[in-house]
Amino acid sequence: MLARRKLADAARRSRRSLPVSIAVEQPGVSVYLRETWAFPEGDPAKPVSHALCERLVKSMLWARGGCRIWVDGPDDLVAALRRHYSVDGAGRFDADMVKKHYDSPLELVQAPRAAFPPTRDGSVSLGGDLVGCRIGFDLGASDRKAAALIDGEVVFSEEILWDPSRQSDPQWHYDQIMDSLRRAAEHLPRVDAIGGSAAGVYVDNEARSASLFRSVPPDQFYRVRNLFHDLRAAWGGIPFAVANDGDVTALAGAMVAGVGGLLGIAMGSSEAAGYVTRDRSLTPWLNELAFTPIDYAPGAPIDEWSGDRGCGVRYLSQQALPRLLPAAGIELDAATPLPERLVMLQQLMAAGDERAARVYETVGIHLGFALAEYADFYDFEHALLLGRVMTGPGGDIIQARATEVLAIEGTTGPVTFHAVSERDKRHGQAVAAASLPRIAPAKQTQ
């Protein structure tokens, strides 16, 4: 964010700067437009301006989503972007993921701004239907949660540790999720609907890409893609809906706080995000902020999955701990799993260890700058923070530090943080997920 501000300031002062228009399009769904700057050949600012344009495009792709990039800018910038997405490791990852998400290859179109398609946001009706006997589940990278509800009242919830990213057999994933559904169903007289929250990209209840299934071989991924259709069939074809866990986070925030213009962030094994518009609608945007860069430093930590630097997942999730714990003087065996590192940090925090407090303060500073960054892409004034990283007194420190950073560096006014109970921080997504499917009125009256 600060780097882009400096670029804009330099462009305004220079007579050589070139305006650049960039749009990312989901054909027939949404078009998101941004304006930026580049510098011409021979100007010492050219390499930096091109690099910042590439970072902006990446953020647009992962925040808003799309498979077509429109660029009105100098030829050498367009050529550099095309090389990035066809050759570069991180750019190649992004291009491959776009193809998985939309069943269409990434396309870069150079055209005058006037030829761009008109901007449009798109939206879908908000969930929030809790009538009937429902099951909600939330699939995270280190645990899976399930809740049973009767007319909105939680009658059962549980959390079970698992390690799905290492499992290559699609049947293992099916069996594990089915186990949670059956355990929840034992506490209901019947099951009218099932709603799920899961890390990854889901279109029409199909998994298009997800770190949960990263070990499944490509020739077997079709079984993962159809996994939730198969689960629905096993439950007699009842209403069944699955959404990205970030979108369900935002839905949970809207349900708890009763507001719109809300950005929800789940800080767990990864960073998940979702957005509810001011008129309280969900969007068709990608909202995968784990992959959006919030740190442009050349030495920023690398995301092990995408191979890119400075992405939000390494700052706003448990994946920040391998870097922050040693920096605070907290030494752990390198083989210690991330959930256990977080438990250790929470125990130290509860014991009043100042080293633990410094870790949470640093995460809070990360969050403050990230929220200021996200305000460039989303119109929000409310935020809800969920996930295991926010559990306990450390979560209060994170929020306080983020508030301080926003007061200094933010440009869109204060953000109101909405509190939820400790239980809801960990299980709120499963409850909100249960509200996703719609039940026919005749069924609701039974």
C-alpha cells in the first residue's frame, strides 16, 4: 500500500509518467477496474513501476477474480505481464489456478480504455436461513468442525483434528467428512439441509481448487470435484450447499452484527476472507486474500504453495509463526506442527510472557496494514475476525494494534470490529454454513 502511494506521488510530480488502466473480468459476471501509472524506457522508475503494476494485477485477480485481464498501457508493460503469466513460476501458478477456477485459460487483452467492458460488481442473495433441522460443517487445514441446529439453536458442535493436505485418496476425504455429518445427525430428529464451509474455490458446489486436496493426484481430482455432489446424493438429495470459508466468515459476521459493508477474515491454518456489501449481499468475487501480496519487499517470506513472496497467508495465519516465534526468542523444534506452535504461543500468552505478546503485536501490525490495503479493493467499515489465531487474549492485542495502524496509515476512516464469543470464533463458520441452503416452505412447516 505504501509503495503504491509513493508510485502515485512520483507519477503526479513527473512529466514522463504514463497512465495505465487495468481491468479484471469474469465474463458475464463482474468487471473490476483500477487506474495506476508506469514510467517509460530510460526512466529509472520504470522497473519499479512495472513491478508494482504486476503486484496490482495479482491482487485484482485473487481479490475480485476473473480469467481475462484488460490493459491500456505501454507495450513493454503488456509484454512483461504476458511473460510473467506464461513463464514466471509465481505467475504460472496464478494462470494455472485461473484455468482451474473458471474452466478457461487466463487471457490478457491490450486495448484502449474505451474498449474495456463496463464495470459491474455482481452479487448474490445473502444466506441466513436457519429454519429446520440442519447440519453445518467447516473444513479447515488442521481441523474439521460440525454443528447440528434445530431452528437456529445449536444442539451439538464438535471439532476434530485432521491433516487433509497430506492425503492423496479422495475416498479418505469423503469418509472423514461423512463421519462428521453422521456424528452431527445423531443429535437431530431428521436432516433437512446441509451447508458447508471449506478452504478453497467452490463453484456450483464443486471444488475447483483447494489446499485441502493438494495431495490428490490430478487424474483423481475429478472425484474431489464431485465430492459434495456425492455427499448430497448419499443424504437423499436434500438441499446441500458449500461455499468458500472466507465467504462464510463474512456471512457469519453479517448474521452476528446485522450490518453490511463488512470484511470477514478467518486467521487459522491459512487466511480466508469474504465480503458482504453495504446492502448485505455476497459477491461472486474470489476473495482469496491468502494469495494477495501485502508486502512487496524482495526478502518477504515465500508462500510454499504458490511460490510467491509477501502474500497475506504468511502474515495473517498460523503460517506466520515459523518466522515470528524465533524472532521473539521462542525456540521450538522445526518439526513442530503449526497447530502445536499456536497452542504453545497461547500458553505463553496466558502465563504473561512478554515474548508472546510481541508476537501478537506484530500480527496486529500486519493486520492493520493489510486492512488498509484491502480498503483499496473493498468498500467496508466493519470487520469480523475469526480463527484460532484470534482465540484468547492475544486476539485482543491483534485488534488493538490493527486499530492503531489504521488510525495512522488508513485513508477510509475507522473500522468497527465486531466481537463474538470465544466459541463462535472457532465454531461460528459451521453455524453460518448451516444457513446456506434454502429449504422449501412446505418442509419448513413440518
